[in-house]
Amino acid sequence: MAIPWDLAVASRTGVAVQQGSSVLITQSNLSVEVNGECPEVDTHYVITYPPRFGQIQQQGPGGEWKQISTVSQRSVDQSQIRYCTTFKDLQLENVTDHFKFKVDIEGKSSEELVFPITIQ
């Protein structure tokens, strides 16, 4: 008999970034656990609502960064995912941005979650 698994977001700390720059999203910022352990299966974060003032990007094999709508945990673990600000207006105080996502593991999805971003 298979043990049903329980998905839990282990880390969703968000990130802070300087206006006009980018910041890596690492395992310490975003990761999940299944039954209290890191899953051995492919974990994906499906972006359901993109950030307003920037882009989620993945570094390709040639080093170029491209906007994406799905993030794999493997790419996060390998420091290949970043948030890049595109906000160009004069900013007198911190701006809060975010993106919404669902965790997808083997076709099972979580509820929609929020990843906070502070633009300084």
C-alpha cells in the first residue's frame, strides 16, 4: 500500500533586490518538502500571476537569461533562477512586488501561494 504524500512549502522567504538589478532565487528562498523530506521527484513551480515590476528568468546553457513561466526545483538548486527588476520610474521608497505560483509534483498541484519581493 502506497503512503499518501503531504506537500509542504519548506521555504518561501522572498527576496530583496536593488532597483534596476537582479537577485538569485535560491533553495533557501524557495523549496518544498514531501512528508517532511526533500522530494526525489521533479518539482515545478507554475507561475500563475507574474510579478508586476520585473521578470522571473532562467539562465540558459549559453549564459543568457530568458523569462519563464515554470520553474523547476533543480534550476533553483543550481542557482539558475533570478528575479530581474524592470521598474524604471523614480522610486522614493521600497516597492513591494510578488508573484503567485502553484507547486506541481507528479501532476498534483498545491493551492496558489505568494512569493514576496522587495525592491529597494
